[in-house]
Amino acid sequence: MNRSICKSSDDRQSRREEFVGTPLSTSQIPSPGKSLLIIDSGYSIISWWHAVDEPPVILGNTIIEDTAYIPGLKINKNRNLWLGQEQDAIYGRHPNKTVNVGFADGHVSRTKANDLFVEKTNDGYINKSPLWAPK
């Protein structure tokens, strides 16, 4: 589940305010056909922070969520994965390193994992919105 849409009323970790609140309804998402809701991942909760080389907060290995990943995403080879995650994280689950993505409007597509990569720039992050963060 994408944390930018399926927000939580409580988050025990600091600096994750963008993921706290009431889950969004379809009418609150400006581009539901372009905003991912669910995706193949290495953990049940995922965010754009797991699809970028340099997230705004350093992800550690203190809880399972911090090792979440998109299977087959190019940056996974540089991540500190748990034992047993390497094959899935680096080589992916589906042919050609694709993942199944369910969008907020209800349609589903098979997408290349690297198309979900979020790039850090001097001005912020590219490919974050509307794909990951519906703003």
C-alpha cells in the first residue's frame, strides 16, 4: 500500500508527517489514474522513499518497513537488504523486472520497476508526483 494515499493515524517514527493522517478518498487524489495505490513490494507498506537513492530521511534497519523495496528496482543492488531478500529485490519477481501496480482509479498494469524510480535533484524529487504522492 502506498503510504502517501493510505495514511496512518499514528506513526512512531519522526519526520514522516506526510504519511500521517486520514487515508485519502479517490476524490482527494487529483490524478487517480496516475497515482499508484498498491504495488508488488518487499513489505506491505511502501512509499516513494523506497524508490529513491537519497530519501529525505535515512532509512535504517530498525524495523521491517525500513527494508521495504520495489522488486527489480535498479537501486536495490546498493541497499542493505535482509538475508533472503536479494533475489527478489535485485532480479524482480516478474519477467523483465516488472511489477504489478494497482492505481487509485482501479485499473491495474504491469510496469517496469525502474519506471517507478524517484530521482533526487537540487530542487526536490522527480517522478514523485502524481505517481507516488498525489499532489
